[in-house]
Amino acid sequence: MHSPEVRDLETALSVAGSIALRCFRDDQDTTVVCGPHATSKATPHRTLDTLSRVEATAYDMSAMVATAAALAPDTSVCFVATGPFRDFRDIQRATSHFGPEVRFVVIVVDPTATRSVRRAGALTVLTIDALRSLRPALAAGVAA
């Protein structure tokens, strides 16, 4: 049996993988950073392999976003998947690594929460309880 934190991590990784695969199908360049592991403009297989290397530990979101910005400076949309215990100030700080023209979408995985959408400028925070909530949350939060 997995602890709630590991289950949240597995869901967040599934969210990241799902979004990355959608980007590949849409012929978009994809950069993935998870902990100390990163890949940019790689194959779907290598991208998913990168996601599978992450371990259940705390990572510095700002440092990961800085790595993503260095690997993909021409980014138009940055998706971040995280668990429920991330401080909103950490999220706001992380957005500073990209310019104001970059749309920043944070997907918070919280199995105890109700699906929600919050916006603050170019930042959108989607909260989902499970992977099955990803598509409707994206439709409500990103397409709007």
C-alpha cells in the first residue's frame, strides 16, 4: 500500500505524462523536468522514461522551472504538476523564470479536494483529485 504522498506523486506524474503525450500528438516541442532529471525535444519514450526516474522527495519547484526555462527559452505554455502541499508563494516565484508572455498552468493533485480553477494574471492553478479530472479541469481552466 502506498502512502498518500506517493499516490499524489504517481498521479502528478501521470498528469505530466498525459500532457506530454498530448503535446507530442499535437506536434509540439516538449520539455520535461522532474527533480534532477530533464529532457527536451526528445521522443515520447524518452520523455516517459524521464518521468519514471523521479523519486518521492521534496523538490525545489523554482529550480525545476529555471531548468525548464534554460532548456526551452521559447516556451509559450509551462505546465507544472505538483502535490497539495505546495505553498502558493513558491508557485508565484517559479513563474518568474519565464517572461510575462508565457502562460503558466499549475496542476495541483489533491485527492481530498474538489476540482477548482484559480487565475492570477498569466497564472492558472487547477486543482484535481485524480487523473480522471484532468481533461475537464483543462477544458475549464486553460481553454477559457
